[in-house]
Amino acid sequence: MERALGSVRRVWNGRRAWLGRFGRSDRGMTTSEYAVGTIAACGFAAVLYKVVTSGPVLSAMQSLIKDALDAKF
């Protein structure tokens, strides 16, 4: 186990050294990555909204909530 951990540390330290040589770090996203991520999240939210508000899904959710509220304890 310790041997494998040492190997992982060597690889990680080598990667950090390589990134340091080129003046680049692996911290955070750039502005363009934020823009693409935001657009993707908005697109996913729009698709999810359309699916959830569609007739079959809406009636299934209403049925599920009605059954849960009418449950006998």
C-alpha cells in the first residue's frame, strides 16, 4: 500500500512541477469555461423544466403526491 502511495505521490509531484514550469496551475476555471458551463446548465434546466411540466410526468407526479397524502397509517 505504501509503495503504491509513493508512486502516486511521485506522479502528482511530477505533474505539479510540469505545470509550474509553464506558468500554469490547475486552479479554477477561466471565463470562457464559466460561460460554457453556465450555458450548459441553463440548457439542462430548460430541458428538465420541459420534461417535468409535460402532461404525462405532471400527472404521474400529481398521482404520486395524492397517493402519499392519502396513505393510511
